[in-house]
Amino acid sequence: MQLSKTKHIELISHNVKSHKLTSFLLLTSLIVSIYWGLIASDRYVSEAHIIMVNTEMSQGNNSNSMLSGSNGSAEFVASQMWLRDYLLSVDMMEALDAKLKLRAHYSDWHHDPISRLWLCCHNNSLEKFHDYYLSRVSVELDTNSGALVIKAQAYDEKMAHAIAEMLVEKGEEYMNLTSQRILQKQMLFLSEQVEIIKNEDIRAHEVMTNFQNKKGLISPTTTAASIDAVVNGLDSQRVAIEASRNAMLAYLMPNNPSIIALDQQLSSLNKQIKTERARLTAPNSKLLNYTSDQALRVQMDVNLMDSTYAAALSSLQSGRVMAALMMRKVFVLQAPTFPQYPLEPRRIYNTLVFIFFLLILAGIAQLLIAIIRDHRD
């Protein structure tokens, strides 16, 4: 009898607890429904789609191929993420706040106290303001199209549109400016290298000019070739005279005046040939063969620097063209929309989801209570 009475008391206690839990669930659901249905402030969402494009792809391609061709590139994705980080940065937030009074708009007391920015953030907490900014502005990469999808939430349609519009403008300005800075650095480096090579080429020409002035010859190599040609001509004359002399000796005596005259010509030619050959080759290093070798080396240095300078100029010009073609720019696929209906908060959805999770938690609590009661028994 006593055991039956105890079980009856426990059953009544369990029913009371269940009634309290049910009452709590109903009250909480009612409060949540009232908040999402009546109290929560409307938030308008402006959306824009932008993409980084490579100007090189626009050469001979239409826009469709340009966009699809850039989608799979790791460099392209990196550029998109680079732009996304800037749009979500503190610098971007402060720029928006300076122009659009973002803090004042989000912390206006006319909006509901749960969704608005509290005054503590309005006064001094940059970190909390940035966290709130990230909850109202989103920039996500669409993996299908490769575009960055910008969504800006505000308590009125004009502010939402103004935020999204400024994000697009500032993002385009920032990326274009960054691309120009990279291009300028590349061109500055190439220009510096060309200037260095140009100075080396000038010094090589100065060395060649000083060498020519010192030796008194414009082109020792050409002079040596001319002397060699003279020697070859003298050799030809000597051969011809010797042939004539040998022919005349067949019917004249060696002391004949004609033979003597030919002998004198041969003697003069031999002396001249010996003199000219001495100018080309001799143990003395100051003669023409050594000078010609030195001149050839100097000329090789000049030719090398000339070709290097010409290649550097060509590289500079090609670098300017390629850098300009490779410069990335922001292309607006969809301009910021002007919202006409508040998409946030999703009142019915949020209410149902909250009640659903509340029921799950209540079920878990009931299960835990039942397990504990069974263990007591």
C-alpha cells in the first residue's frame, strides 16, 4: 500500500514536471514567434556580382570565353580571394563608416535590440563592430561561375544599395590600383636593368674608342687584312717577274741589261714583301698582329654589349606589353540591386527552426529524466 502511494506521488510529480516543461516550451515558442513576427526589424539585402578578369583574355576572345577561361586558374581564385579579403577588411569597414555613417545606421535605437549594434560597440570597440559588420556583409565565391557574390544588409533599402555600391566601387578601385602598382614595379625593375646594360654598353664603346686613339688605327683588323692583300699582290708580281726572267735566260746571258733590270725588280719586291710581312708578324708585341688581336677582343666586347642592350630593350618593350595584358581588372557582372522587399529576417523559417530545435532539446531532456528515474527504480 505504501509502495503504491509512493508511485502515485512520483507519477504526479512527473506530470507536474512535464506540464512545466510543456508550459516552458509554449511560452518560449510564443516569445520567439512574437519576436520574429512582430518585433524583429526588417533588413533589406542588396546583391552584386563581380569577377576579376585578365585583360590578356580579351584579345581575340569574347566575354564568355574570357570568363570561363579564367575560372579554373589557381591565380584567378587567389585574386578573387584577395579581393574578398579586402572587401571584408577593417579598412573597408572604416571607409564605409566614414562615408555612409555605418555605425550610426546599425546602432539606431529604432531597430530591435537583438539585431542592432549596441552602443558599447558604437563608442569604442572596433573588433566588435567588425564582427557585426561581417554578420551584415558577406562576400562569397560562386564556384560555378567564379564570381564574387556581394550581399549587404541594412535597415532600409537605400543604405543596403549604397553599401553594396561602395563595396563594388572601392573593390574595383583597390584592385586596379594594386595591379598598376605591380605593373609599375615590374617596369621600374626592367628600366633599371636596361639602364645598367646601357651604361655598360657605353663604357665598352669608350674602351674601343680609347684603344683606337691610342693605337692610331680605326680598325687594326682591317689594316692587317689590307697589308696581307698587299703582300699577296707583291708575291704575285714576284712570281710573274721570276717567270719572265727564267724565260729570258733561255736566250739571254745573265749579265744582259734586261736580266739585270728584272733582278733589280725582284730584289725590290723581296725587300717590300719582307717589310710588309714584318708589320704583320714579329716577336715585338707592339706590331700589328698583336694590336689586331687586342682590337678583336675589344670589338667582341662591344658587339656583346650591343646585342645585350638590344635584347634588353626588346625585353622591356615586351614586358610593357605583357604586363599591360596580364593586368587584372574588376568586371561587374551584376550591378548592386536596389531591394524593394526585406529578405531578412526570414521570420517563418527562423521561428520554425527555433521551435524545432527547442523540441529536440526538450525531447533530449525528457529522455535524460526518464533514464535517471529508471536508474533510481
